[in-house]
Amino acid sequence: MIRPIPASLLLAALVMATTSCSAETENPDRAAANCAAVLGESGVKWIKGNVAKTQVQDLNWDGDGLGRAREQYNRQMESWDPDGQYWESEVCTVSRAPFPVSKRLMLEFGPSSLAFDAPMGGHGNGEVTPVNSDVFLHQRRDSSGVTHYGVYVRCKIKGTPERQETRTPLAGVLSDTLTKGTSDREHMSYLLHATRVMVRSVDCRNKPLVPTKAPAARG
């Protein structure tokens, strides 16, 4: 579940994994609870409500969960390197059975190897939506036609050097080929909900303001 990020969570090619190695697949109730912890009960209902009714009972719930994601994040911040490479955690993954998996929703968080103020967007790198001075959203469609919804947050961790929150922001990405009929704004709003949970969990000392809803599309 924990994988290295060679550049950033979003600008690097994001490959939808076809297998899962978490032991939590043996306990689907616990795995579903892990997803609910970050997406909320409304997020779980959203997922179940946007797949075919006949497929709901066949969904595989998986993921590292919030606790392990926090442990992995804090471990990396303890040895923070402004030019280092970092790891992301799959906090929630929902896929449609049986294998091989053809449809999947995956939510990941980790320290970004791309600085908060690094240039992004344009030239095929997707669209950036500023939210406030501490948060921006990024949307990018890959060569397979899958849209990846990303968020970057200035998140100052206790004990780290100056400018850590800018050089290594907290980043998250939501990739979804599972649900049907969900708008870009809905995806980003669920991602922001999970981000608020993650910000509290890792105790961002600068108290970034993460909204509950994504901004309206720009005209």
C-alpha cells in the first residue's frame, strides 16, 4: 500500500493498481470503516449509491486507514529533507469484484515532492484551482482518460525546519473509475472532506483552512 513518489502525487503518471496487498481485505467491515473515517459516512453512501445496485455487495474495501497513513506521514517528517523523495499512503481503496479489477476508487495522501509554489497547470499538466493561501486543487486527465483530483495544503509539522510547509506540502489525490454520474466538483468536495480529516490527524500547526466544498467552476 505504501509506494514511493518519484516527483509529485499528480504530475507523475498515476497508475491504477490491479492488485491489493493489504491484510485488511480479510476484514471488509474494518476496511469499510477505514474509508468512512476519511470520507465520512456520507462518502461511503456516495460510493454505494453510484454503482449498480447488483454490484454493491461485491465491492472490495481496502486501504491503510487514517492511523497508518498518519504514522507513515509523521515518520517521513521526522527525517525531513527539502529535496527528498516521499511516500504516499492509500487511505481508502474501493474496487469492483471479481478480479481482475476493472473499476476502482483510490484515495491517497502523503508529503508532496513538489513544492506548494512550484509552477503547475497548462501544457497538458492539468488545471489548477486556487482555494486560499494554504490550499489549491489540481485536476488532470491521464493518457487512459482517467481524471485525477488532487489537493495541496501548506501543513507545518512540529519540529521541522523553516519553510517545510511550503517545500513539502501535504498532498492528496482521488482517482475514480468506479462511480457513475459524479461531477468534478463532487469529487473535489469529497477529496476536501478527507483533507480536512487528514489535516487534523497530522496536526498541521499552521491551521490551514480547508473548505467543506470545492469552489464553483470558473466561467
